[in-house]
Amino acid sequence: MSIQAVLFDHDGTLVNSEPVHLELWNTVLKTYGIQLTEQQYKDLYAGVPTPANAVDLVNRFGIPTDAVALAKAKNLQTAKFLEQQSFPLMPGVTQTVSSLHQLGLKLGVVTGASANGVRATLGTNQLESLFSLTVSGDDVLKSKPEPDCYLLALERLSLEPEDCVAIEDTEHGLRAAALAGIECLVIPTEMTRNHDFSLASAVLPNMNAALEYIQGLHFRG
């Protein structure tokens, strides 16, 4: 049977947000005299949900606050950013989303982050009508790399794992999709290029290549 739905990660997949997240984290951490390098962010924090990053930062750097408060401060900075603008779309996203929708596929966003970034992305770029659902870290108790967000997406779409394909850019996201039994394509970014993508069905150079791959899946059989 051909696939019926494509589930997109948000940060790093639909939008080029990781460099912005690094800047926002450094705005928060400046209060404590800490600044992350790009390499530190790539190695430790890219693609990881804010609450988990906050726990690591507090423990690693001995920050004199708790992880909940640190995550709240980061979320506040993110909200302020999104009040002014959305994250920039990755190349090829608009064409890919439009083409997959025209094929009759259901489209979803499955992110470990909060929903506010997704709302800004879809609203600013007039993509809301093309997506059937959004599942965010706000909707589940355990975020990526746990499979909960993907399992909830399957439940809401009334589909089986084999009916779907996911697109991710990080090891955490790939693991979440794989644990849910969903075939996953990976498009690495500069921030995530060194992650372990051994669970991926394919590692692709860009969104246009993902579109071609999915078109092949859709018409197989």
C-alpha cells in the first residue's frame, strides 16, 4: 500500500531555527556569565527539546537556578522573537508541501518543541490549510526522542505506522519516529550533520530530494 501521510519535524526541517535558538539561549545564559559556542550547541543541544536542554545546562555549568525556571526564560525569549517574526523556511519547503498536498497526502507537523513556533510558521507562510494536524511537545508528557508525539499523530490521523513517512533533521527526532514504527527520512543541517542517522531509511541532501523520494513511496505498489 502506498503511504497516506507525511509528518514533518519543525525546527531544522521546515524552518532554519537552530541558529536562532542558539542566539536565544545565549541571551538567557548571559545573565549567568555563560555563552555557548556554535560547536557546543551542535554537539549537545541542537534538536533537543528546551526542557531537556535546560536540565543539561544547569547540571553542566552549575547554573544557580533550576531547570524549570531556565526553560521558562528560554521560552519567553522564543515567544518574544515569534511576536516579531517567524523562523525562516528551509529551501524547498513551500514547493514540497504544496506538491505533497496535491498528491492527496495528509500532512502533519510533529515537533518536540512548543506549538507557538509552528503556529507562527504556518500562519506567516499561509500554510495552515495544507496541514491536517499539529502535534507539539505541549501535547505529550514525554517529548522526543520518546515516540509519544508520533504515536499521538497516528492516533489523531487514524493511521498505522506503515501508512506514514516522517522527515527529521536530528538523531533525537529520528529515534522518536523509529520507536513509533514510522519510516523516517533525514535531512541533516550544519548543526546536526554529525548525529547518528543509522536508523534512517535515507539521508538526503535537501527537501527537494525528500519530495522525489516520497513521490516514489506514494506510487509504489
